[in-house]
Amino acid sequence: MTDDTSPAQPYRLEQRHPRRCAVGESPVWRASERALYWVDIPAQTIIRYELARARRTQWTLPERVGCIAFDRAGTVLAALETGLFAVELHECEAPAHDEESSDGHVGAATLRRLASVTHEAERMRFNDGRCDRQGRFWAGTMVQDTAEPHPAGKLYRYSQSSGLSAPVVTGLCTQNGLAWSPDGRTMYLSDSHASSRLIWAFDYDVDDGLPTNRRVFADLHDYAGRPDGAAIDADGCYWTCANDAGLLLRFTPGGRLDREIALPAAKPAMCAFGGDRLDTLFVTTICPPSVGEHDGYVLALHPGVRGLPEPEFAGTL
């Protein structure tokens, strides 16, 4: 295992009108727009940052949004508190001289419900999610109050042909860490609650979209932090945000920790590869009670490896 500091110095993505997120999550790189999207869960917002123009736009939704994906037409598939929604993001009218408020540009969103979910407990919402290599959307639920472990969270699959599945994985406290190997035949999932701190691997049937043979891939009781959101690089290695430890950890496909990168934010939440060469790793972060200089911002770094294109939803929303 190597401790990488010099080749991957993190920097703050937004230099112009930066705004902290209370809980930054679900970064998604849109190559066609050269833009990074992410969400701020408590603020109920989707945020876009266009790198070429250093331009920020945000859209407010009626519920907390845990994660997003896109279809090929650019419609957002968003997992909120009560279900899954198709979200059309409408551009704002550019003000005179392209002036911005302190929060950047503000757009309008139109929502259409795709599927509802009946939660097992009160005050639950969707959390982490993304599409598999075949374009099926996966997202899990969690109890919002994480003071005590409450394993009411479930993992669901959504496709245009079958709609929302019955729960595929149950008994989760704080569902997180969804990712798929480059060939799509291994699925990863984590539970980031302090009582669990486990990452699992599954054999994944690419035809039926069914995970089987669940086993422990990494136990973060053996390392620092809790396993939050994750990304897969082109070598098939699994990058997880070690929440509370201010670290990125990379595990080989065999489950061996081989890289560790320190971040200037205590609570990294999720990472995603992007940029023109997919060689930039973007990391969303959370504001802890004692907020530091870089907490709540999106960080970027160049870890020396490339990622994979984020799969789009297979179908039209």
C-alpha cells in the first residue's frame, strides 16, 4: 500500500462563487457538456458546474434528492424521498452581462413520478445510486436519523421494461458504495453506518441484473473511516471515500488496499471520474459540525489513473 500525497494534490473545483454543500453527493460527469453534476441532499438541489465557463447552475427540487443519473436525452433520473422521478432541468435566462448571484445561476425543474416506494420506517429517503453497465438504475434507501443503527434500508433496481423491483438487498442501515467492475460482472455495495463499515462484492448476472454470492470485499474496521460513495477505475480498482477519516482508499479487485490519498476535508462522501480524459477524480464532501476550510466543497485531483464513462439509463424517461 502506498500513501500518495504529491502526485494527487487535491484542489477546490469551484474558484468562482463557491458555495458549501451540507451533504454533497452523487457526482456525475457529463462529457457532452464538459460539466460535473452533483446534489446537496438537505438543500434539495441538483448542481451543475461547467468547467470551460466556470459556470454554476442549480435547481431546487420538492424533496431531498439522494442520487441522480441521466438518460441519453439528458433527462435526469433522480431518487428522492418518496420515489424515483424523471426531472427536466430548464435553463435560466441569462441575466444582463451574464451576472451571477452568490449562488450562481438558478434554473427551474419539472418533475414526473416514475415509481413510488413504501418505506419500512419513518423519515427514510433514497441515498446512493447509479446505473449498471447495462443501463439499469439502482438505488438504496436509508433512515435519515443515523444516531442508532436501523437496518430498514433496501436496495432496488429500476428499468424501463420492468419498473421498480422488489427489494433486492435488505437489512441495510446506510446504503452506499454502489459500483460495477469494468466487465459488469461484479457488483459492489457498502453500508457506511458506524455499526457496519463493510463493503461487499457480488457476482452479477449482466443479463438478468441479479446479484448473487454476497461476500465481504473489505472490512473498514481494519482501516480508517467509514466506506461512503465509490468509483471504479479503468484497472477495475474500487475507490471508496473514507468518511470521517479524510481519505480516499483504493482496493484492488482482490480486495487489497494499495493506495491511500489524504484529502483536506474530513468527510468525503462520493467520488467520480471525469474530465476530457477521465483522469480527474471529483470528490463531493459533507460539512461536519466543526467546519474546516475545505469541508462542503467539491474537490478534484489527478490520481494517475483513468476512470470509465458513467453509464446512462437504458431507455427514455
